[in-house]
Amino acid sequence: MKLFLDYINKIKFYIILQLFPVMLAEIIFFLYQLPMEPMVYVTVFWLLTGICACLGGFYRYRKKVQQLELIAAAPDINLSQMDSPIGQDERFQQEIMQQLDQIRIDVETASQKASEDMTDYYTMWAHQIKTPIFALRLLLQESPEENKEKLSELFKIEQYVEMVLGYLRTEDMSSDLKLSRCSLDRIIRDQIHKYAGIFVSKKLTLTYESISQDVLTDEKWLGFVIGQILSNALKYTRTGEIRIYLEKKLSLDTDDVSISIGNNGCNKVENLTLVIEDTGIGIRAEDIPRIFEKGYTGVNGRDDNCATGIGLYLSNKIMRKLGHRLYITSTEGKGTKVFLEFSVEDLNMY
């Protein structure tokens, strides 16, 4: 109805012009005292013609508005699908729209090419820099006791390079995913072995018992996530221990936090939750909602001058791509728990 009223408001001048000759003719007939019956027939015919023209015009107007709504909702729609213009004004409008659309396409193409060039450059840089880092590690390992601190700093550089590569790969990781049944224990042990030197140098206790559980995942990407979580735990834990253990619980088949109560008729899904718990500095309660934002470090991260705000962002992004779930609880000054949740229901399909 609103659209029809808008159309009537748009053509009100033409409606007045349509009615004016009829009213003028009726006045003349009346003044000259001519028979009104012929005039009634003429009036009815004139009004019916006008109403038909109005309805036809409204049909075209509504179709045009719908097309413009589609274009507004999806700017990349093919403009050639629009109806042929009626009149010079519509022709010029369509030409302007096509020119603007071409400008948009050119800008998007240039932006995409620039982004691809930058990604290619940094990918090449990250791969190239790994060669001298590896060579430097070989040199330092000739006297490992003397170069203990240097090897530790070199390990940090290697992790930052891996983070850069991970960031670049996640932009198009869908083509790189390979889901299969993977041993969770093997993935965890690989990451523990990777960070064993830091556990020893910081004199931190690691509590971990073997887990005989498979998960449906991509081994490489899940290993990257666990590595990032361990790296953060080691970074922010000065004394105490890091615990890695598995929880099993039932959750309602929703996006809510897992709970272990009756389902009240809802579907229940058994979830495996890997917990990585530390006794580090913790995260402030007000920072928790933003920890997965790109570049967000929080107050504790800024105070330590060692946070990049990329690790958790990448981890959360990867977990979502894998169909898993990542969430965190923390108490400032006491430590942090990171939960990696996997669905057993998915595993049963393989």
C-alpha cells in the first residue's frame, strides 16, 4: 500500500491533468444546458482509461523499485537484467549505474590483486627467512649450553614466523583442510616436545597423562592451535604448572555453553573438551569478551609487552573452520583455562 501511495504521489500532477478536461467539459455542458447523459458516458470511459493507465504505470513502477532493491541489496548483480529503459531519463540512469558498477568492479579487482600480491610477498618472505634461521640454529647448537639464551630467543623468532605463515594461510585455508581421524595424544605430544625447552628453562611443571582418544580434525591446523595456546600459557606463567587433560560431558545441541544436565527432550551430543590450564597472570574479566578480536591484547598483554593480539584470533578462526569450539575462562592473578571442544557425533560418521 505504501508503494502505491508513493506512486500516486509521484503522478498526482498527471492525475489532475487527466481530471481537468472532464471537469471542464461537464461545466460547459451544464452552462449550455446540454444533455448530461452523453457526458456521463464520456466521463466513465475517460476515468476507466485513466485507471487502466495508472495501474499499468504502477506495475512498471513496482517492478523497477524491486529491481533497484535487488541492486541495493547485492551491488554485484548483473545490471543487464534490468528492463529496457523507457525514455531518455531512464536510459541515462542505467548508463550512470553501469558506469558506477564498472568503477566498483575495477576497484575491487585492483584491491584483490594488491591483497594477493602482498600475501604472496609476505609468504615468500616468511619462507625465505626460515632458511637463515635454520642455519643460525645449527650454528648455535654446536655449543647448546653456552648458547642457551640465544636458542631460546631464536625459538621465539621461529614461532613468530610460524604465526605469520598461519595468518597468511588462514585467508584461504578451506582448500588446505584435510579432515580425518587423528590421535589427539599424538598432536598434543608433538606440541609438548616442541616447547619442552621452555618448560625446562622456566622450571614449570607439566601435568599430562596419555589420552587414548581420536578426533575428527585436520592434524596440522589443530596442532597449530594447541601450539598457540601452549605458547600463551608459557608466556604468561612465571611459576607453577601447566595442566593438559580431557573432559567428557553432554551438551544440548545448541551454541550455548556445554552443560551436563537432562536434555528435557532436546538432542544431546557428547562432547570431548581438551583443557589447557595454567597458573599464570590470568586475564581481566572485562577483557574476556574481546580476547578473540584481531589485534586485541588486553591490559595484561600490553603490560608485558609481549602480546600481538593475533594468536587467539587465529586459533578461534581455525577452530571455527574445523567445526570445533574454543572458549576461555580466567581469573586475574590465578590462571587461565582454555577449552577446545570437539563433537564425538561427527567422529562417529567416519
